[in-house]
Amino acid sequence: MSTNGWLGTTTDDGTPVVVPIDDLRPHEIASSWCWCRPFEDEGVIVHNSMDQRELFERGERKAS
């Protein structure tokens, strides 16, 4: 399932994962390691985007 530039999926063991769609670099979903240093939030593994879209969505950064 995808919404607003993010894709919800699961790992091979069924762990929920959220990754950015069409990011500048591919993400490693199947492994516990990814260049973006994903974090766990209430049992969901959340990947960070290279284009930093999550900072805009959370209001931590504004468009220049």
C-alpha cells in the first residue's frame, strides 16, 4: 500500500516496513541494514529518505 510518496510493505519475516517511493537511492528492505539508518516506531521499521521528504512532512524543514 502506498500513500503520499511512501510504501508500506513487510520483510520476509512479516515485520512491517515503510520506505520512500522513488527515492534518490534504493533501500535494502529485506535486510536489517540499510544506508538510511532506519528506525523502529511501534514495531514498524521506518526508512529515512535521501531527499529528506520526511523533514518537510513533519514541519522540521521548510521549502527554500
